[in-house]
Amino acid sequence: MLTWPTVRPYLFAILLVGFATLVGEPLRGILNPTNKVMLYLAAVVTTAYFWGRGPSNLAAVLSVLAFNVFFVPPTFTFAVQDWEYLITFLGLLLTGLLVSQLTAIAKQQAISAQAREEDALTLLALSRDLAKAETEEELLTTAGQHLDRRFGEIRISLKGKGEQLPEKESSYQWHKLKGPTQELGQVGLTQPTSPRDQRRSQLLEAILNQVSAALERRAFSEKAQQTELLEASEELHRALLNSISHDLRIPLVSIRGALTSLEDRDINLSDEARHSLLANALSETDRLNRLVGNLLQMTRLESGHLTVKAIPCDLEDLIVTTLASLHDHLLGREVEVTLPPELPLVLADYVLIQQVLTNLLENAHKYSPAGQPVEIATRLLGDGIEVEILDCGDPLDEEHQACLFQRFQRGRTDHPGTGLGLSIAKGLVEAHGGQAGYRRSKDHRNGFFFTLSKAEEV
Amino acid sequence: MTETLQPRILVVDDEPAVRHLLKNCLGSASYQVFEAGTGQQAVDLVRTKHPDLVVLDLGLPDLSGFEVARILREWSAVPIIVLSVRNAEEDIVKALDCGADDYLNKPFGVRELLARIRAALRRGEGLGQSKDEIFQSGPLMVDLLARQVSVNHHSVSLTPTEYDLLKAFVRDAGRVLTHSHLLRAVWGNGFSEEIGLLRVNISNLRRKLGKSSSQHQLIVTEPGVGYRLCLLPPASA
């Protein structure tokens, strides 16, 4: 079928040959006819350069005919007087055809070089954008955008990602996404490539390879990350289990020991020994109970299931009640309570702050020399109240201070404990919107403090 | 003591180990004990055996402890002491609101349980009778007729609200009273959420009744639940 775009170059070829003839016409008599051949050669080269091989071949043939008709005597006929002109014709024809070949090849190479550069740029941009993509979704969008520019509408479906492969949609041409180790999915294109267009297929293949590689890289790094997380959480569970099973068993040792010795009729216990055994077993059950309470609270904190019901509370009452519940545990250690006059009510979940106080007091009791008093000091701070538990324990080095409130960190491993107390205290205070921390006081005591906000005046 | 005079206690718990413990402890404290493992069984036993007191666990396999308390309260005034695990303050408040008389956290001390049972039984006996006009606990003495309060024989002047609050405690001495119960009893129905108001008055009341050692407070805070007026032996001084 003849269409305008295919016909036009030939038309230009004819026009150029005509133009060369027109330019040569006034020069009749000035130039030797053979030199006018140059004009025709120029027309052939120009045609070859702009419109390629076919039109320039036509130009070469037309040039020979026009030269013969217009410039070789007898003019305006195809007849030739001088047979030497046949050599000129042959030369013109051969040169014209050759030039048209060479020019067309050069042109073709220039075009394909340009196209190759374009492809290279496309691939470069693609690899840059793929590297930037963080999620699989972003990655697919990027791939889609780059394919979109060249291959029409895109559909990408990944294996095992839910979307069924719409095989029957004939409007798409499907290409496999092959990773280095496995098939990853398929890409459907609406503007298909034909096997004849090698460059396009090569580009497509290169793009698909890059996308597959990026996808697989991403999958690998995800897997590596998951493995790492899993290992970390396994580590945590191991630590937790080790620590807990140990701490659960220690109180059971005393309890079981006391019970078995009481049960055994052969063991003659003095009243004093009996009493001491029982008292010990009793205090161990309290310890066990507090441990379980701490574990439960930690689980709630971790899972985010902790609800803080902050209501106005009397801090003095809170402290007194906590001390009463810890009375047996503190083994007669003196606890001083300093309260400012007119202490306002604080906003707190009574039970949770009681646990904070319990944990901090237990900590102070555990890590300070026996017989030295512990102080609970409260201070008004702007719109809040600070509670500080001070003990006469040894100063903490910086390394200890840094991990003081982390889980499973214990000040000294020669003391029983899970290393949960302080981390739970901090977690509970923070759940109230307060702050918890450690400082060495001016009079060289260890101070563990936390803040609570004041309740509105009633 | 003949068998008929032994107070009869129904123990409701789904854990056989706990039932066993309670049966032994209460049995040796000369109570007659029945056991129920489920809520329905508990309701049936109260209907047929008319126990003098029920010790009720909240976590039962069929009916919850709340439901049991609610059902019993429809036709029975039997004192109910709830046993609950720690960290379940809301449940305790709910159970008390459902009609339970008192609660004890698991794990519990048997001595504490026996004290609660005695107090509850005493209240049960006194039901319907006129209350003593003079109430005494430790250093505290309240003359309900003369509206006079004294601590260690020194007269204490209370505001009308503080007196009403103290009266509410005296009426149910030894028993835990929830925040909302106290607020309703003293301020009226519209105030059952004003816990701050209650805290301020409790704090003032405590101050006026004198600081006692942390071991023997008169008005004890039951964390997350409410308050309790302790029954202490009268001060000899």
C-alpha cells in the first residue's frame, strides 16, 4: 500500500533531481557537461542522507536520465552523439548507487547507535529507580513506569501473591519474570514485541532481568531481616525462660523444703525452727506472687494491652498502702517518707503506681546495705509531682546506668531477680505520661525517681 | 458444740486443690463445708442446703462468679466472700456491685480468710437487728446516737460529710466498700464517679482520726476497689 509517509521520500528525491537540473540549466555553456554530474551526485548524497537507500537509488537512476536528456547533446532526447558519455552515465549511476548505499548504512548506524544509547539510558534509569524502591510495591510501580514508556499498558503478577494469571487475556503478551533461582511471576504488555524487532526484545529482556533481580534481592533481604528478628526474639524468649524458670524455682525450694520437713514425723523441729521455716516459706510465696504479677504486667506492657485508668489519687495513701503490703518483705528496714504539706492529689492508676512503688522499693531494698534506711521523697514540680526513692547503695557506674531500665538487666547477679522490676516500673510510669529515671543524689545516695501529673482541684 | 450449731459454708471453686485446701482449713476451724465445682451446682446447693456463707471463686467453667452472685441475690441474703486472682480489681468491683459482701485476693492467707468469714457471719447474724449504738475499733469510738466521735477518748470534730462517711464505714465495719458505694451512700446517686471527692474526704478523715502506724490503719485502702474500716480490738490505753 502506498501511503504518504512511504511515498514522500521518493517525491523529495524526484524534486531534488529536478532542482539539480534547474541549477545546471543556466550554467549550460559555462560548465563542461561532465562537471554537471557533480550537481546530480550532490542530489543523490542529500537524498541518501535524509531519506535512505530507496529514494537515493531512485535519485541515482533519475540523475542519469536527466543528465542525458538535459545536458548531453543532442539535448531533450535520450539519444547520445558521443559514446564517451556512456562512461559518464555508468560512472554517475555506479557512484550514485554506491554513495546512496554508504550514506544509508552510515545513517542506519547513527540511528541504531542513538537507539542503543537510549536503551542504555533507560536501563540505567531503571536500575537507579529500582535501587531506590523500598517496598515490593514500590518496586513493581517503578518497573511498571519504566515498561509503560515503551511497551504500553503493563500488568505484573507475582507468583504466590494472590493475583491469578489472566492467561486468557489475549490483549496482553506475557513474559516470564525469571529470577536467578526461580520463576517469580509474569509481566503482561499490551504493545507486544515481535521476534523480528531484535532491539526491542533485547531491551525488554534486559528490563525484565533487572526487575527480576531486584525482586529477588528484595525477597532475600526481607528473608534475612526476618531471620534476624526471629533470632532476636528467640534469644529473648530463651533469656526470659532461663531467668523465669530459675526465679520461679528458687522460692519453691524454700516452700517445698519447709513443707516436707513439717510433714516428716521423724524430723523433730523446735518451735522456733518450725516458725522460722514457715515464715520463710510464707515470704517466698509472696515473692513468687510478686514475680508472677511482674511477668503479667510486662506481658501487658509489651502487647499494648495495658489500660491506664488514671484517677485522682492520694499519694500519701498510695505510699502508706504500698509500705503496708511490703511490710513483711522489707524485713524491718526503716523507710522514711517525706511529703510536702498540702500535697495535691495525683492522676494515677492506683494499682499500677502501687506496683511502680513496690518495684522501686524492692530494688532499693535489694541493692542497699541491710540496716540502712530508704527514703521516699516527694516534691512538687510545676504541674507535676516527683517521687524519688533514695537508698544508700553503692554508686552505679555509667555502664550500669545506661542499661538500668532495660529488661533482664540486673544490677548484680548475686541477687535473685529477673531484671524486670525497673523496666516495668519505667514502662508503667511512661504509660501514665510520666518520666522515670536514675540520679546520684547530692548526699551520695542512689535516687530512682518518677513523675506523675497533678489532678485538677476538686 | 453440736453439729447443727456449726456454721455451714459453701465453697465454690473449679480448682479441686483449692477446694481441698479450703475444706481442710475451714473444717478444722469447726465449720461444716460443702463444695461446688460449677456455678450451677453452687446455686442448687444454696437452694437446698441453705449455707450460712458462700466462698465464691470468680472464674468458674459455666456461670461466672458475677452471675452466681447476682442469681443468689435475687432470693438470698447469704453472705458471699469472693476469691479472686490479683490484677483483677475491676472484676472485684463488679462482683461487689453484683452483691458480694467481701473479697480476698488469691493467693490468700487462711488466717485472713477466717477473719473475713467471722466478720461476715457476724454481720449476717446482726442483720435486721438494731445496731449497737456505740461502735469501737482500736482507739476509735463512735456514738451513733449522740453523733460523737472520739479517738483515744479525745473528742474529734468532723464535718457533716466526714461524719456521714464514717457512719457508712461503721455500718459495714470490717467489710470492703467500693468507691461508688461510698459515694452513693454519702453524696447521693449522681456522684458515683467523683472519686477525687472521696479521696479528699478520706484523706481528711484519716488525718482527723489520727495517724496510725502503717500496719494498723483504721481505714485501709483496698487498691483499685475501695476502702475498709478495720475491726481492731479496743485500745486498752
